[in-house]
Amino acid sequence: MKEQQSAPQDSIQINLIGEQRKATRDYNEYFIPGSIKLVLATWTQEKRNSMALDNSNFFRYRFGFEPPKVARQQVLEIQKKHDLTDREVRWLHRSGQLKVTRTEAKLIPSRLMPAAGWIQVSILSFFCLAMTLQIAASNAPAWKQALGQLIISGLWFGGACMLNSLLLAPWRTLKRAGVVKAAMRS
């Protein structure tokens, strides 16, 4: 009888801690992330900041816009100074309260933004309520009325969430960070 030889088992080991290291004997370990989300979730803040400063594509994935290096440095300083998250910086830029030009980035708090947000939410709520009441007063079958009211409620909820994210939440972020009090005094 022949002795059966067992084939060597191939194994893959994933290193989620460091960049690269020379392990014992005959193999190396590399950090090869499967997605940018894994990089953003596992790297330290300092490492993400240095990569975002040097790599405009990484900055764009992280914050959603791509300014020149001078402005990238200022955005990172603003984020550190006011203890903002990446998401908050992204929404401040989308709302226009973080102004980024080729040479500078600065926070510009505007009292009109939350006022406009509340006015728009009120107008949206009024029209959705009017449509819901009109549907309820119609002679349509009950299932059609329920479907219409469900659709209108979904549209109101989606619109209110979008207006909150774009106009109201950035103002609350600036108040929490202390930017609003300092800007309104001067």
C-alpha cells in the first residue's frame, strides 16, 4: 500500500492592524483593503488626515468634494478645531455653511438657513396635509385612499428628512461646535 500524502492546505490570513510586516519564515503579510469603507473604518484619524491631505481622491471619498491642497489642509484644521465628524463636514459643505475656494476654506454660519428650512418644512407639511385631507374626502374606495395617504406621507417624510439634513442639522452642528455664538458676537 502506498502512504497517502496530504496536500498542504492553502490559507489566507488577513492583517487588519498594520500596513505590512515580515512574519516568521516564508511569508509576508500585506494590508490590502477590499473597499474604501474598510480603510475609513480601520485607520486612525491621524493616518486618514495625512492620506487625505496628500491624496485628493481619498479626500473626495471621505468628504464628498475635492478642493486644492491648501483648502484641504484648512478643512482638516476646521474639523479638528471644532471636533466635527466626516459626515458633519460633508453636510456643512453641501448646505453652503462651509465655503471652500481654491485658496481657503472657512465656516460661514447663516441665520437664514435654519429659518428657510423651517419655512420650507412648514410649506411642505401644509401641502401634504391638504392633499391628505382631499384624499380622505374623496369618493374613492378605501384602499385607494389609504394608498394615496401612504404615498403622501412617504413624500412628506422624505422631503422633511432632506430639508433637515440640508438646512436644519448643519445649524445645530455649528451651534454644538460653538461657531454660531462666536460668529454672532463679532
